[in-house]
Amino acid sequence: MASGYIRERSLMLDGVLFFPVTPFAPDGALAPEALRAHVSAGVAAGAGAVFPACGTGEFHALSADEHTEVVRLTAEAVEGGVPVYAGVGGPLPTALALARAARDNGADGLLLLPPYLVSGDQAGLVRYVRQIAEAAGLPLIVYNRANARFTPDAAAEAAAIDGVVGFKDGVGDIETLARTVFAVRESLRESGKPFQFFNGLPTAEATVPAYRAIGVPLYSSAAFCFAPEISTAFHRAVTTGDDKRVDALLAGFFHPLVALRDKAPGYAVSLVKAGVKLRGLDAGSVRAPLSDPAPEDLAALAALLERGLDLVRSA
């Protein structure tokens, strides 16, 4: 059953978008109570929407049953308070099955991750979006990244598909994205269809000023998982035009976090999970092929976290 969030409200998102980690127990199995606690804490901290089983939630490492359970537990923890957008993707049959299961277990919408491995042409990518949107019957956000890079024309074609409500960019090509935003808006002008764009880069706060300049105000916040105080302070500063505060948080926390994240492949996920553990919730380790942070990097993360919290307190 759906979580109860009104479909019309779920079409338009706002605020800090929360992408929870997926906690695992010491034996490697899913840790349901830790997941409930993690999601509940994020909603209480002011998340505008929750995106379970996405990149930060190790979508790539979950079985189909685990994916469904993560979505179900998240929807139960949210209790209809904010929209729940589940990550789906991979091979077409897998994506279709996950989309239907997510719909039946409380998801209000879907974030469509790239198909598996192969690089299709633009027509094939649009077909991939269309088939999943039609099968799921839920609002769907297209994720532009990796082997699913849409041209402006293809993005406009995908945006016109019934049920497609957003375009999330994880590539970072500002020039192409600016043309994409324009192309999509022009294509939807006559219909007036509601549509949103999202900054989906890792540590998205670091690029928020650039994305906002081309009309992309929404962004996913991995830092919200372990530092909601810092994430919400940044969001408040951005949305109120407090440029001095934005610059202070970028220089003191987010830019150093990017530098630490770039030290090793997979740190965009494993550092976030380590941060959750630093804040007192045992979320377990990341699954292979990712690795937990090295001890010296974990120490650097702890010091950076304290610095960021000090910046928030000093305000």
C-alpha cells in the first residue's frame, strides 16, 4: 500500500532531500531497527523527502527482497509525513520488478538510476524511461549520470512522458545542463506540466551556487545523513540569500569534505555511512566492492564534522 502521501503534493518537492544509508548488522544482513531509527531521525530533522535504496543507500548491493524491505521500512518510518522516492534501475526486468514492488510497499515515487552496464543510444534511454514509468504508475525522476546521459532533446522527450516529473543531474556539465533545462521547459510550456530539476552530484552542496544560477535549486544532501544540523543550516543560508554563511560553510565543511571524499573510490558512500556511525547509530559497514574508510580518513572525517558543527553553533 502507498504511504498515504497525496500524489499531487508528491509531484513537487522542496527542502533538503534525504538519501539515507542502508544499515547492515555485524553478520552483513539488513538491520531493520537501525534503518527505522535513521529514517525517523532524518524526518524529525526536517527532511523534505526521503529517497531510500538509492546511491547512498547502496542500491547496487541490495537483493530484490532487501530492496523491497528497505522501501517498506522507510515508508513505515515516514508515516506519510513526506514523500518517499525509491531508487530503481539496472536491467529492464529488474527495474520493472523493483518499481512495482516499491509501489506496492509504500513508495510515492521513483528515482530511476541507470540501466546495467551497457550504453544505449538516446532513443533507447527514452524507451527505458517510458517502459518503467508506464509499468510503475508512480511519479518518476530521471537520473542523468554514468551510462545514462541524456542530450537536451532526449531529456525533453523523456520529460513529456506521463508520470515523469523530474530530472536529476549527476554529471556536472553545467553548459549541457543549462541547455537541457531550457529545452525541457520549452517543450512543456504549452502543457504547463509541473517539472523539477535536481543537483545530484556527490556532496551536492559544493556546487549548489552554480546549479542555482541555471535554475536548478533542488539538490540531494548526503551530508544530511550524518550532519543534518550542517545540511539544514546550509540550506537555510542558500534559500535566504545569506551568502556570507554559505561561503563559510562551503570553506569550512563542504569543500574539505569533497577533498576527503576524493581520496578513494566509493568514499561518496562509505564516508557517509562512517559519519552516521560517528553520530551514534551503528549502521554497519559498506558492502563489497566498496570499503570502509581508512583509520586516518575516519579521524579526518571526525575532525571535519566537529568543525562543521562548531560553525553552526557559532551562528
